[in-house]
Amino acid sequence: MFEHHQNEVDNLLNQNIEFRRLYNKHQDLHKRVHEAEIGTAPLDDLTLMQLKKEKLWAKDRLSHIMESHLDH
């Protein structure tokens, strides 16, 4: 995520508490979704769908914060 803006991500992780919290949440959700998809942590479809929605919401919010940071 944000591979082309690693310096900005690092700066935001150090300076922006909300960005850091959302980034960590997204990383956790990504891991949980991946584990469910490969079968190491089985989840029912409804729970998996909810995790994917939360992950997408976190990514959208991170993108918004990143765009605001890049505009300044």
C-alpha cells in the first residue's frame, strides 16, 4: 500500500496518530483477511465480508489523509 510514497508514509506514521492507528488497523485486517482466504483462520462468509469492508474503509481514510498531506 502506498509503495510509491514510502517517505511520506514514514513521515505520517511518525507524525500523525490517526494515520498510524489506521495504518496498523489496515495491516491487521489485511493479515486476518489473507489468513481466512488461504484457510489458516477459517471465517464465515459474513464475517470475512465485514473484515473486507473495514479494510477498504481504512484504506480509503488512509488515502484521504495521504492526499491531504501531499497537497501541503
